[in-house]
Amino acid sequence: MIAMGQILVDVVLPLSLAFIMFSLGIGLTFADFARVLVQPKAFALGAVNQLLLLPVVAYLIVMIFGLEGPIAVGFMLLSFLPGGITSNVLAKYAKGDVALSVTLTAVISLVVIITVPLLVAWSVGHFQGESVAAEIPVADLAVKIFLLTTVPVLIGLTVRRLATNWSVGAEPWISRIANVLFAIVVVQAFITNWSTVEAQLLALGPALAVLTVVLLALGWFSARLLGFEPEIAATIAVETGLQNVLLGLTVAAALAGYIAVDAVDGYALYALPAGVYALTMYILIAPFILWRRMS
């Protein structure tokens, strides 16, 4: 089981993340980035919610539920991440503005190269002590995130640009493969670390449920209060409430390697919030999607 866990941490996770980010890139065009100028107010709200509101809410929930140590770090890590391709799909199901969702995902996925390493280092220092945080090479973590997220996205963008017809035809199949890889990694993470899941689930599950519900509500009502139509509000809600689970699992694996702990056991603790969230988010967002589809 240890060997299987090590393979998951060292090989399967980074390769799966890279492929999924490639699948995101191949579905993008450079016009998706230019949309920031077309919908500046909606984009700004989504970005502020993801980069500022989400971590603040997560921190308050960590304090309320009394989460500590690596579990608290993993919970905060989840709040530092962008929506990922899942949010684009669910925004479509929620009758949202899919183009805005894609733009938010694409741009924020680039921004987190800078924000995630810095916020992770702060989080480790806050919940595990500055001496532990000193073991994290922030620049190295930034390079890893760049290589596993930005580079595959840029490759996908380039392929889409140079082989548009092929990309359009292949995109549905590539997305299906990406979804299968996502499911395999999450299930394998649960199987490999089941003892840790059992020990922490009762404390962590309610906290993650509150996080998702509160963020969906804040995303929706912040957009409606600013006068945005329901389609944009639905997108802001989904983008605020859903995170890139696979990136969270990958950064958790990197943390376990940096900090002088057993890579597999350390990974189990840092990654647990993202792993549990991967299962609960679909259950919790389902009522919102059904409500939107009936409206």
C-alpha cells in the first residue's frame, strides 16, 4: 500500500494534473483572455471572491471548527486554488455564463503561480510554526506549479491555435479522459489513505460542507447585489464555491516532500481536505444547479 501511495504522490498526481491543465488549454482561445476587457466588472468580482473572499471565509471556518496542524493547512490550501475545468462544466449546467467561467478559470490559473506558494508558506507558518514553514522553498514550489499548470495550458493553447480543426474534434474526448483521470486519482487517494479519512472525516466533513454552501451563497448574492443578471451570478457562485481539487492534491504532495515527514503519511494529512471536498462538492452544489435549471 505504501508503494502504491508513493507512486500516486510522485507519478500519477503530477501527470494527471498536467494532462487536465492541457485539456483546459486546448479548449481555450486567446479571445478568452481578452474577455477580461469585455466583462471587466464581472471578472473583477469573480477574481476578488476567489483570491480574497474565499481564503478569509476558509480561515474563519478553520477557527470555528478548531482545525489544527496539517489538516488546517490542507483546508486553507483548498481555498487558495482556482476553479478548474469542473467549474466550467457546472457553470454550464447551472445556466451560467460559460464564457465568463472559462475566462476566470484561465486567468486565475495563471495568477496562482504567485499567490499559492506565498499563501501556503504563510499557512504552514501560522498552523505549524515558522520553523516548519522555513523548510518550504517558495520559489521551487512556484516553479512546480508553473510546470504542471501554466506550461500544459500554454501547450494546449498552442495546439488549438495551430491545429484548430483537430483540437475542436478532439476536445470532447480529451475532456472525458481528463474526467476519468480526476476520478481515478481521487478514488485512489481515498483507498490509499482510508485510515486517515476515517479518523478525520467527522471533524472535516461539516467544515467543508459549510465552506461550500457559504461560498456559493456569497458568490450568488454578491453578484446580484451589484446588479448582475442571474446568468453571471450563477457563474460567480460556481467559481467562488468550487476549487481545483487535483492541484490541491498535487501541492499537498509537494508539501509532504518539503517538510521532513514521511511523504505518504504527510500527504494523507495535507491532502485530506481536498480529497473529501472532491466528493462532497457535487452533492452540495446539486440543489443549486437544480434550482437554476428550474428557474
